[in-house]
Amino acid sequence: MYTLYSMSGSCSSAIHALLLDQNLPVEIIFHQDVENYLDINPTGQVPALKTPDGVLTEGAAICLYLIEKHNIALQCDPLEFNGLLMFNYATLHPAYSKMFTAHFAMPSSSEKDELMNLLASKTADLWKIVDKRLAKQDFLLGKHVSVLDYLVTIYASWGSVFPYVHIPLGKNVRRLVEHVSSSSTFKTVIKNENMAFAIPEAV
């Protein structure tokens, strides 16, 4: 049994989906409900995973642990997978983190609008990379859904937080997101986490 410390609609939801796909028993605990969460993860971030081997933090580390522990097929060369995994966690995710910081921390102003539009443009450039890859295949690793597809589906929904800026996803990304978000696994994640999931409308 695993315990996943999560936040609804965050990147930890992709770990939740991965565990469900592998039929691995898991208890979901929302980090905000844990009084001593900083003792579990000093950064206060999610995900954190309680395993028989100890507590793991950092999403990429958790993915790699589960893949190795349960011999999950990668569908591609490990080097390619690792690069794509880190693109998700270390490039695409932080692009949205910058937008969240500006959105919530800055008062309304022309300077904020200018910064948000700049950050949205840079984030859109990253989606072009994902969209180009998906032009050649159904999912990021080929023919089957992986944790990477769950991650980009979650990230795509984050644009709903700031509807006043435009972040084009690309038609291939939208196709993938529609497929993944309608899957039984993802619907279970939405239900279990009481997730408010929505994809910004294409402009």
C-alpha cells in the first residue's frame, strides 16, 4: 500500500493516475489536511509518496521509483523517456509556476499584463514542442497512454487559472488531452480528488 500526498489538479494527480493504471493500492491524502506536512516534505510541495522503502519526494523521482519497482514498460529507450520526463517536470511545469506566481502575487496593472503575456508566449512555445511530437504518434511515447500523457493533460488545464491570456496548445495536444481526460483512469482521479478539471477554449 502506498500513501500519496497530493493536491487536487496538481502534477501529483498524474502519479495518482499512474498508480491506478498499475492497479497499485494507494491512499490519497491531501497535503493541506496534514498538520505536520513539512515534516514529511520540508518544501511543502506535492507530491510525496510513502513507500515500503521510505518517503519519496519530487515527482520525477517518484515516477522513476515506481517504474523500476514495478517493471513498468517505457515504450521507448530509457534515455528518451528520462529526457521527456524531465521536460515535463523541469521545463513545462516551471513555466506555469512562473505564471502562477505572477498571477497571484502581483496586483492588477499594465506591468502584470505585460509580464503574463510574455510568460504565456514562452509557455506556448513549449507546447509547440509537444504538439510536434504528437503529430507523429497518438501519445507521447507512442501507442499507449503513459504518465507523461497524464502530466501534460494536467498542465493543459492550468491555463484555466488565467483566462485573460492566451496559451495555444495545438490541435494534437488537444486531441491527446480530450482522449486522456475521458479515460476511465482519469475520470477516477477526478472523482477521487473532487477535481475541477477544465481545458481553456481554443481561440
